[in-house]
Amino acid sequence: MDSEGLKSLAVALSIGLGAIGPGIGIGMIGSKAMEALGRNPEAESSIRTTMILSIAFAEAVAIYALVVSLILKFT
Amino acid sequence: MPEISIKAEPIFNFFGFRVTNSLFTSIIVTIVFLLIAIYYSKQITASKKSGFFYLIHFIIKSIYDLFETVLGDKIRIFFTLMLSFFLFILLQNWFGLLPGVGSIMIAIKEHGKILHVPVFRGGNADLNTTLALALISVTMIQFYGIKFLGFVQYLKKFIDLSNPINFFVGFLEIISEISKILSFAFRLFGNIFAGEVLLTIVAFLVPVLASFPFIILEVFVGFVQALVFAMLTTVFLNGAIAKHH
């Protein structure tokens, strides 16, 4: 395999594998937030704020993988 | 495929200082931000206020209520900083979505070759801008930590010689402060730059109408990232000024 093909493979693998963990994490955060909302509907606004913050934390990991793959792809 | 550059390109020289397209857009956003701020402060004393004033007032009031739930009564000190972060990042993100940003090209000469680069590029789609914002945020966290706890007390968080475990925890605290800068900078840059790449590629694949849902998504992402940046700064600040044991 030539270096160009290996580079494309590296780009696809870095974002593909890097998205698994955050995907699971965001799903768990969402499900737990829904559960909390079902038990305690009047706390909706504070649950929403905390949920968005936690999702942003989990998503940041996927964004690092994305930055790595973008750097690999476009430089 | 359209040409995508991960770094901002210089568009002109200003007395030997190379002005990149991201910096140019940031300057425009700063001027717009200033004009809105001046308009707001003028209107605040006027007897008959306009509808636009009440719109800004409503936005500021909502953000105030949101941050008050985290900061409590200390919001009187920190609100200006957080509001500046939020509104500046929000305007930067949304300015990058306007038509013409990234599509109006200019021809520049570099190393004897003629290159075509966009005149405007979203300010936060350049790592330098987000790194600057992250540095301001983390420096302010350290500054307020020292101001509220005192220099010695604040330093104790990082260098604690009472026992080996605390010493190692202090070492980890130093690393976490550095990683805060990186995570702030890369989160904002990654989200906005990825949005720009996504919009470019979708417009390239399907020229008509397909971009529309993605633009709505990017408006939402721009809002959430501005909120997350300001909110994380608030949470870290709250942790830095709290007395630990």
C-alpha cells in the first residue's frame, strides 16, 4: 500500500475509533438525564444545563480525534 | 474537492504585520460588538427605549439568571467577564455562518505564485483565536484564585509538602491547569472548524437546499459552544476561589 492510501486509512481510523467512546458516553449521559427528568420534572432547567455541560465534556474527546484526523487529512 | 486549509491565510500586510483572514473577521466582529455595546449604554438612559434595546436586555437578563445559579452572589464580580466571553464567542461563531464568509475570494501573490484565499473566515476557525481566549480564561482563573485566597493559600493547592500523596496530587493539579488551556482551545476550534468543513462538503455534494438543516445545526452548535466556554470558565472559577481543606 502506498503512503497516500495509508494516510486515508489513518484519517478514517482516527475519527472512527475516536467516536466510539464519546458516543457511548453521550448516550449514557442522555439516558441518565431522561431518568432524572422522569423522577424529578420540576428540576428540568438545572438538569438540562448540567446535561449540556457533561455532553460537551464527552464530545470534546471526539473533537480531539476529529482535529487529529483533519490535521492528517489537510496538511 | 474544494480547497480546505487548516490554518488561516494572510490576506494583506499592515506595516509588515501579516493580517490573516481570521484576524480580519475578528476585528469586524469586535467593532460590531463595540457598536452594540455603545448603543446599549446610550439607550439605557434614554426615556423612550427601542425594541432592539429590550431584545439585548432580555438576552443579558437570561444569561445573568443562568450564571447566578452557579456563582450565587459572587456574580456581581464575574458577570462582566462571563458575558463578554459568551457574547463575543457567540458573535464570532454566528458571523462565520453568514453568506460570503469563506466564499468571497481574493487573489494574493505569495512566493511568486498567485493564490486565491477567502477574505473572511470564521474567527474561531483559527487555532490562534481560541488559544488566546483559552489563555485569557485560565489566566483570569489563576488571578481570581490568588485574589480571593491569597498567594500562599492558593499556591498550597499546587505544592503541598505535608505528605507524599498530597505532593503528587499537587503535581496533577498543575497538569490539569495546563490541560484546561488545551481543552478550551481545541474544543472551540474543533467544533467551529469541523462545522465549516461540513458545510463546505455538503454544499459541494448537493448544491441546492441540502445545506439548510446543517446551517440550523451550526447555529445551535455555535450557541452551545459559546455557552459551554462561558459555563466551564464559571465552574472552574468557582472551584478556584472556593476554600479547600
